Amino acid sequence: MNVIDVRDVVDLHIRAMTNPKADGQRFIASEDGQITLPEIATLIRNQRPQLSPQIPTKVMPNWILRVGSLFSKQAQEGKLLIDINRNVSNQKAKQILDWQPLSNNEETVLATVDSLVKYKLLEN
């Protein structure tokens, strides 16, 4: 997955609105690199162990999701996540807007989890 901290999105938008070189341009708001759902699960289990009971430990093989997508709308939606090309680059934003993400994938995921717990959208 490609993730981005909302604070990075705000920073990027402000830079794009105030920089004349950004006129008519589009910029990709994404942290550097990617993170997989199993990596996210491991990160949460390791860094927020109180949430471990809620985090799945098994990974469904892609082939099962692909076969299931022939019969299930939910599996079709899941299959889309497998098929999306996630090879994106934020280099244009870095070069034109002198932008750097404030955080990395791991920090963004943990900040999101902490926010979900804080606002009781995820039980601790």
C-alpha cells in the first residue's frame, strides 16, 4: 500500500497553492516506498501489543481471493487491491515544491492507529 500522513497532505497542498511553479501541475501525495498489509499487522502487533488480539495473524493467499472474486462482490473489491499498480513517485513534489514527507510509512500507520484508539474508533 501507499500511505500518507494527513499532515503531509496539508503541507503539500499549501506548497502547491503558494508556489507559482505548481500552476497546472499534479502531485502525488505519498510517503516514500510502500508497506504491505502483513507488514502493517506485524508493526501494530509489535508496537501496540495491547491491540494484538484484534490483529489477524493469517494471510489469505492471492489465488483464493482471485477465485472468490468470481462469486463474491466483496472478493472482487479485495481483488482490486491486489491488482492496483502502486509504483508511484513523489519526486515531482520534492523537486518542484521542495517537499519532504514529515513521516515514514511506519510512523503514519502508528499515528493512524493511535488516532483511531483516541477517538474510540478502535478499542484498546
